[in-house]
Amino acid sequence: MTMTTRLRTNFKRFWPLIKSLQTGLLLLTGLAGFMSSRCPVTNWQILLALTGSLFLAISGSTILNMWYDRDIDAKMSRTAKRPLPSGEVSPNEALYLGLILAVVGVSWALALDALYGLIVFAGLFFDVVVYTIWLKRRTPWSIIWGGVSGGMPVLAGRTLGMGEIEWVGVALALAVLFWIPTHIMTFSLRYRDDYERAGVPTFPAAYGEQTTHIIIAISSVLAALMMVIAAYGIGLTVGYLRLLVVLSAGLLLLAIRSSTTPSERLNFGLFKYASLYMLSTMLLFIFV
């Protein structure tokens, strides 16, 4: 086997460990936070360092989560074919790779800027230690702490651009935090049996589907509200604010309808739209 073939084979083995769509979306929020600062120092070196450090830290965090949750993944039909439960990647390989990526990513972030690096580290710590290791198997409220970690990339990017933690960055992080229950709870409703089989506590199992739908609607309202507040603080023009309001209205209408007339189709539609909403708003902050 040639070196090129070996590298290609290993890339195919390890790439699914980072959950590229999830990692890409979180990375995009970090870039949006930085670009929204209108920072004059936007040369390619800074953007490369931001992109590289966040990508490595987020990827390392995700791999470490998959390493720790490999027993859970093996019990769920949705995740049983992932590299670790399927045996395609060994636990030691995943652990070493996750640690290397996490350490390099956080070290790179700290070298770029101390405050930025601390926020990146905080995101990794909350995700791996607080959410995955400590709370995920104990309480459905673990998703709140998962939301905290999810909000760290956009806060880190904004802080790097501004040179300090300020209210707009906090509003952006809160928008992501409130968005995550919409994203995660709709998913747990769709795969409720899988989570119960694996023994992972979820809101539908603990509080019932109707209560879960209501919480989804409330979190969607809060996410949209914080996003609009952050957009105002960034200084979006009236035209772009209107577009953001339209996108937010779509999220709210789907969430409210899903809570009043719940169905599997509406729930999955809300799950898809929530991802599209976050993607669209972050692209808006990047390119305006």
C-alpha cells in the first residue's frame, strides 16, 4: 500500500469522527462572530489562525465525545455504524487523535490571543467534561450546558475581533444557547426510542412530548429575540434586519405550530429549518 493510499484510507476512517456538518456550523458561528466585529485586522493570517484553531478545537472536542459515548452509540440504530461502535476505529486511536487535535487547537488559540484562547478552552471543557462526561447520562437538562459550549465559538470570534467580551458577543452566544434546545429536542423527539434504548435521559421521556414542544417554542422565541438584538448591536441596516426578522418569524411559526398541532413531519421540518436558520443568520453576519 502506497503512502498516498494509506493517507486516503485513514482520512476516510477518521473523518466521520468530527461530524463535519456540526463542526462546520460551529466553525461558521466563530467566523461570523469575528467578521461581525468589523475588525480592521482581517488579514489572511488572522483568519487562518481563527479558522484553524477553532476547527482543531471543535474537532478534538467532538472526537473525545464520540470516544466517551461509544457504548451509547453502539446501542442506537442511528449511530451504531459510526467508526467507533462499528470497530472501524479503535478507542485508543480516537482518544489519541481527539487529545492531539484539542491540545493543538487550544494552544494555537492561546498563542493568537489569551482571552480568545480561554473562551475556546471553556467551550471544549463544557462540552467534553461538563456536558458529555458529567451530565449527559444523568439529566435531560444537560443540553443547557451543551448550549453553553455551543455558544463559545461565536463569542470567541467576536472577542478576538473586539479585543474584549462585550454585550453583542454575549447576545450572539445566548442566541446559539437558546437555539440548541430547538435543535436537540426536535432530534430527541424523532429518535426517542433510540435514546431510551441507550439509557440517555431526554425531555420527551422525562416530561412528555407536549411539554417538550412547549419548551421548543419558548427556546425558539428566545433564540430569535437574542439574534435580532445582536443584529441591532452589530449595526445591520434596516433591509438586513427585515430579512433576519423574516427568517426568525419562520422559526417561530414552525415552533408554535409544532407545539399546537404536533406531528412527526412538522417536528422534522422544524429540525431542518433550525439548522438552516442558524446557517443563514451567520452567513448574514459574515457578508454584510
